[in-house]
Amino acid sequence: MKIFIVLVLGTSLFGQAKEVNSSAMWGVYSGYQSMQISGIEDDASDEELGSFSSDRLGSYYIGVWKSTDWKIGSLPVTIGAELGHRGTSSNYETDSSQDQPLMYINSAEILITYLDLWTTVNYRMSDKFNLWIGPSIGIHLDEKVTLDIEGQEAESAELSTDFGFNENDFGFLVGAGYSISKNIYINAGLYKGLKDHDGGKFNNLFIDLGYSF
């Protein structure tokens, strides 16, 4: 894994260019992401599909980037690190024709914390607007599932606990950036996970605001 990370950061053909000021060497950013695990429904039975639905879950993230002297053709390469999340929200249906159970799960929010290492190349379309693409590796740090429990004896209780997930992740980023001022910029894009985690792949939409220096 360490060798793979070094190769991705050092020799990748792609990247998420967080820079909009070409003279800047460093930058910081923070943003909001809408998360989902795609593909869960593909492996579910008809009975399971009728008993639950998967929704997007929101979270915040922070990161730092550094421009490099590396280039792929004429395109500059940027590397960065980000503390963020993957996850989803699921709602479960109970059979209204039957008596309410003493206790049942109404919904579950799955939140997995990752340290993401990414690298990107940037294509500048104008002084204000740029496009970027590149790979990202997520190093697993923590996980938590929050259960909303209802029923005759639950009284809408919440329970948060670890659930034994400890897998790393990898995928690619694609998006666009816009320079608001010399040092302030905004990015919006998509993270598409490529690793299949027991029937599902992570899928994040995000937007962030950053400062370069």
C-alpha cells in the first residue's frame, strides 16, 4: 500500500488541481459533500428492496494541497491530503398490516472517516476557470453507524456504535474550479469509488471553498 501511494502521488497522469493562482505553492480548503454507496440495491433481493431505501448523507471535510514542478505534457501536477468521509443513509420500512414490533430499526446512518491522498492535473480554460481530474486513495481511520430505533419499547432512541468496517478505498476525482479572487477559489466535483466494498462503491458529490498562498 505504501509503495502504491508513493507511485500515485509521484507519477500519476491525473489530478485535482486545487490551485487557481499559478504562482501559489500551497493552499487550504474546506467543503461539504453529499455521500452515497452505489450498487447496494444491485445485490438485494426483491423482498429487501421493498423493505429499505438508500439516501444521501451529508458531511464536511478539510484539506491541504501543494503545487509541484511536475508536468504531464504541459499540464501541472498538484498533490494534496484531505480529512473527509464516505457513507450513506438507509431507511427501513415496517409492515403496516402487522402489529408494531417491540423494537425495530427505523433508519441507519453510516459514516466512515478517511484520510485521502490525491494527485491531479489541471487544465486551465481561462484566468478564472479550470478543469481537473485525478486519482485518490482513502486510508481508513474510523467508522460509525447511528441507528434510529423505534417501537413499543424503544421510544425513538438513537444508538451509535462501530460496525467493524476497516477497508481502505481508492477512486478518482473529476470537477471544475473557479477563481473568485487572486487567492480565493471554489471547486465542485465528483468522487467515484472504484473499490467494491461488499456490494457497494462510494460515490460523493462535493463543493469547497479554499485559500491559496
